[in-house]
Amino acid sequence: MFYELRRYKINAGRMDEWVEFMEGTIIPFQVSKGMVIAGSFRGEDDTTYVWLRRFASEEERERQYEAVYQTEHWKNEIAPRVAELMQPDIEVTRIVPTPHSVVS
């Protein structure tokens, strides 16, 4: 099992709109396709957004990426809105919980 720690830079003044879009549209859509979302966070600087997704294996991650990002719904409805609200530089770090972590 591993997590993706995903960090985004949200366009100035758009954080409230971004969080509403993530929690009302993106996260429910991804969960409906099998993604496990472990957390969603906004930075105190009002431009940083971080979230965690959990995967059982690399094979599962590949299947879920396909199930989400290759859909017409994602390509035509979600992705254009994402491009309006955030910078294109996405930082993704794979992390593995340590033995005493509460999320393992």
C-alpha cells in the first residue's frame, strides 16, 4: 500500500471555489470510480491545496487512473474547470506509512 501526496498551487483568490469544486465534484467522481481519498487540506497561505489518495498497489493505481482520467466526463467537464482554478505545476510524492502511523 502507498499514498499519493498531491500538492497544487491554486490561483489567487480562487481557493474557496477550488475547495467547493474538489469536495462537490472531483472527490465524489473519483470515489465513484474506486479511488480512496484519505484527506483533503487547504494551506494557510490560501494558494496551497494538498490531498492524499491511497492505493493498494501500482496495478490498482493504474486501473483507477484509467477509470478516472480517460472518461469523457473528466476530459470534457472536469479538466477544463481544473485548468481555470489552479496552476499546471502539480507536485506528486508517493509515500508509505511507517509502522506506527495511524493511516497504515
